[in-house]
Amino acid sequence: MKRPVIGICTALEPARWSVWEQRAALLGADYFEAVQRAGGLALLLVPDADVAADPAQVLDLIDGLMLAGGADLDPASYGREPHPKTVDVVPERDAFEVALARGAIERDMPVLGICRGMQLINVALGGSLLQHLPESVGHEDHRRVLGSFDGADHDVELVEGSLAATTTGERVHSTLSHHHQGVDCLGTGLVVSGSSVIDGLPEAIEVPDRAFVLGVQWHPEADAGSPVVAALVQAASRYAAAPSAA
């Protein structure tokens, strides 16, 4: 049986390997390993200006889209001035991913946004972000230890009947968190389907009139017991099998 192809967007970061130190396209292994465990074929997608102008070049090759975590989005992409704590922005990555997200949602292709990826979905649909949560919520519980999920677990309350609740099989879902930004104004067509029990911050968003468009602020790829990535792969398999699939 043909595996559904899941396109996963990569970061652009300075990297060092062997004797080389260069800018590189990077993706944590947790992302593609979670797709592979679920029976999907992971295809890494690197920022490409031509694809940003014509996302069909990539969307015609895949059955589902995963928007991974990573650096902050450029506030210019949602009409704001940068906060001093907004760092490491890569506008070419933002433009590439926004174009893919909009194109995939238009096709009703399954989309999963993880952490930054959830924020990207919101921005792609016209929403905005809180650029430094400690100033807005008064604590640092969403990212307690830089570069680690140590002590970062907290519960998210999910809306009954939502895609998020159906996917996890729970109304209160334990999550791994590592982010300092979050959803502010909600994008067009989106609903909040999960909120942090700590402070009510939106932690799951979705598009109700699409089969599978889900953004989660937590990191299911880092949780071997999470069903979220597998749900994306299953939705992509249905999409690939549908007569109308592009």
C-alpha cells in the first residue's frame, strides 16, 4: 500500500557538521520519525521563492502538510513592529510556509501546525501574535528551560467535539510546551479548540469547514504516546485516496 506523503517544512539555521559550518536546512528527527512510525513518507521541504509564488509545485507532490516548530515569525508578516525578544526571524521561510499553508487549506489538504506552525497558520489566515508571553501572561511556564522540555508539561482543555478533542481522544490533554509567543488576534475562519489550563492561552486552533486543519501549540512529535501526528498521516491517506485529490 502506498504511503501518504507528508511534506514537512524545514528551518534555515547556521549549522556545523564534520568540518563544515554553513547555513543549512534543518529539521529535528522527532518530526520525520513520528511521521514514519505512523506509516507516512516524510518529504522535507526547504524554503523556495518560486514555490512561495506558486505553491502548487509542492502541493501537487504531497498528501499532507506539517508546519514544524522553530524560530520566531517576522512580525512584518502580521503588520507589527518587532519586539526586542523576537529573534532569529527568517522572512523567506515565513513567505514559503504561508503560501503552502494557504494553498493546502484552499485544497482541503490535511495540515498540522506544531508550535511555530500553529502560529504560522494563524498568521497565514490574517491573525497576529503575542511576541513575548511573559509580558502578557505574567509567567514563563510555557518555556521554562531553553532547549528542553524539562518541567514543560501542562494540561490543555479541549473543546468537546472539536478536531483537537477527537484527535487526542481527551477533553483535558497533557502536553509538552516550549514557546514564548502565542496567538493574539485569531485569523479568518479559525476557532480556538484548546486553551491552557494555566492561563487560558489558545493552544489549539482549527478550521471547522475543513477536514483536517489543526494547529497545536505543544510538541506532539516529542511525545511517543501522542496520537496527533498519526492523525495527520491518517487524514493524508484519506486525502490521497479521494477522487478529487490534486
